[in-house]
Amino acid sequence: MKERLSLGILMVGTAVAFLLYGTSLLGAEQDSSSERNAAAVFDRLLPLVYSSGKPVRLYYRGACPSRAGDPVPFPLVQVRPASKDKTGLAAVREIFKNDRNVTVMEDSTGIIRIRIGKVPAAILQTKLSRLNLTPAAQYNPGALFDAILDT
């Protein structure tokens, strides 16, 4: 149960960090569309994560920005509200039902995985052999992402 909760918190932390820190580094036009795209997805997804307690991982592929250090913009995704009677995997699938570019599945460990676009499997298998975190990075999503990028 602790693993599921921490994975759910990690996903929520990633969403919040992206919305708070990541998009502020993008160009103005790209910033607003990327922020709107991310907000549309997370506005529908986060309530389900909180209510179901299911761990969720979201993967997406995007074009790397030309300036070093800029985050990868969040892609345009068609989302819709989930029915009130659906929870977990069924609810998440319903959110993305109208977007053929999104794949939603639940693996054998109970993690719901959402892939937007054709995300290369090799990059998802990347392992960091060592990650040193400052006390600030342990509790601050922005500092955590900086530490990961520096690694």
C-alpha cells in the first residue's frame, strides 16, 4: 500500500512541478498551449488518482526545445470527463477514450500506465545508478528535477 501511495504522490508531484516550474521556462506561445494541455489532462486525472488510490504513471513524447534546460512541452490530448460510476482503470480509459494517440493499461503490479504518443520503451528503462539529493531537493519538486537533470 505504501508503494502505491508513494507512486501516486510521485505522479501528482510531477504534475504539480510541471505546472508550477516547467512551463515557466517555455516560450510564451508554447508556454500557454503546453500549460493548457497539461492542465486539461491533470484536471481530469488527478481526482481519479486521489479517489482510487491507484498508482499512475504518465509517459509522453515531445520535441525537445531548442534552448538547453527547457522542459519538453506537454502534447495536445483530447480528454473528457469520466462517468461518476467508473473508477480506476475504467475511469482513466474513459477520460482518454476519444484520443487514439493515448494508450492506457494496467500492469501486473497494479500500476496504471498512460502513454501519450509512441514513447520509446528504451528510455523508460533508463536507470540512474546514483542520485544525490540535497535536503531541498528531497522535498521540493523543482529542486528534485534539477538534480535529476544534472545527473
